Amino acid sequence: MSARNLILVRGLIGLLVVWGLVFATVRVAGWKKPTLERLAAYQENNPLSEIDDVERRREVIARTAEMLNGMEAGEVARLNDPEGADPRRDFFREMTSDEQLFFLEKRVGRAFQQMMQSFNEMERAERKRIVDRALRRMEENGGPGPGGRGPDRGRLEEADPEIAEKIAEAGLRAYYADASAETKIDLAPLLEAMQGAMSEMGGRPR
């Protein structure tokens, strides 16, 4: 084989090796991608009701939030299917109030506590404007849902038609403390929208 052909063969082999590694990496990443089934299996293997150690409980809660954050939009939509089982519900009910706040902080972002505090320090009228704007953002970003309001907004307002007034009146922390476990789970999209609304209106948490 000539030197030129040898170089070409080696180059082709090297290219095949690179593509093989890329393919393998993509396949492995796909296998590890969080899905509803993997989330349900993880929670079944790590039930909070059987874990007493505080740090271990936080590890499981943080991993659950991480899996939810890593899901494709279609997978998250399956969680909201009224005909399906939502593994978040029973899991959330097993948490203490502090753990629920920790979970939402992991789901919504590190600025969660600061956003709560900044919101609670605002006047009622400003709170109401932010909640209304956040609900509109949810409606615009959520697509069709109950009453044409988007699935996330529709679910919240069906559970509590006066949610905007109550949050504006009591403050986010007080409303959250009194909300049911189901409502707390569904509050995550609203909190995300509120962060965006506060940023737009100059109320970014400091």
C-alpha cells in the first residue's frame, strides 16, 4: 500500500472511531435522560416515608427536582395528564414544610427565597400587578388548557379561583404556607413566571 493510501486509510479509521464515540455518547446520554418512568422508579426505590436521616432525605428531594428539571417538555406534560399517575403528589405530601420549600428552590432556582422576600416587601397593588402579569405569561406560554387559560394557569385557578387576590393580600410566603400539597406542586410554574415578571418590572431579587 502506498504511503498516500495508508494515510487515507488511517484517516478513515480515525474518523470512524470519532463517530463511534459520538454515537456511543449520544446513546448513553439518551439512556440517562430523565423520564416519567425513571422518576417513578427512583421514588419507588427511595420512599421518603422510610428515610429518617435528614441529609439523605434532602439528597433524594434534590435528585427528584434535578430529574424533573432535566425532563423534556413532553415528559413534563405527561405529569399533568389527569388520566395518569403523577408521582410528585405522594412524594410531596411526605415532605416537611421546610423540605417543600427546599424542593421548590431546586425546581425554580436559587433566587427563590430572595424572590419570596422581595415580593412580600412590596405594596399590595404592586404584588397584584406582578401576579396578574405572571398569570398572563403562563397563559401565553402554556398553550390550550381549561377555559383557554393554559394548563398550568387553568389548574391553579380551578383549585383556587381567588389565587391572585390571596397572594396579593397575604404575600407569597403566607399563601404558600396555607396551600394544599397539590397546589404547592402546581405553584412552581407560577413562581417561575413571577420571577420573570418581577425582573421585567424592576423587582429583581437582590
